[in-house]
Amino acid sequence: MTESTFSLTLPFEPDHPAFAGHFPGYPIIPGVQLLDRAKRLIERRHDCAFGGLQMAKFFSPARPGDALQLEYRLMGETVGFEIRCGSRRIASGTFTI
């Protein structure tokens, strides 16, 4: 794949089952759910399969109702991504294709 940059909405339903256990009284989207949703959206959009996760960093929790934006860049055999809520960084990382 050649290098290209994309942006799309990363939706999470406010009643997603993960919120019940993470955490009572202060629900957040678990990091594994953020990574899985981002991975699936990119794979579907580009008809590819990821081989793994090279690196991930979490900066700020994402809460029910947050308007999340996924920005990613296809760079040969890797995909660099960042998840934001407005100007707030939620997570970033790199997948391998």
C-alpha cells in the first residue's frame, strides 16, 4: 500500500456492554475495545488484514457519548493511527499489515 492519510468517525454506542464493568460510576471505553474497533474499521475500509499491533499508547480515557475521531496513515506495511475527542488525544499506535 502507498502512504495515504484518512479520517473517520469511531462510533461507540452509549449502552455498549463494556461500560458496565469499566468502571461502575465512571464508565470508560476499555483500551482493547478502542484498538479492536479501529482495527476492524481500517481493515474493512481497505480490504486488508492486520498482522499485529506494534505499539499503542493511551493518553486520556474515552467516555460514553464522546465523539471519537480516528485518523490513520497507511505507510507501506504499517498503519499509524490516532484516536481523538476534539483536541484531546485518547490513544495512538501502529498496526502491521
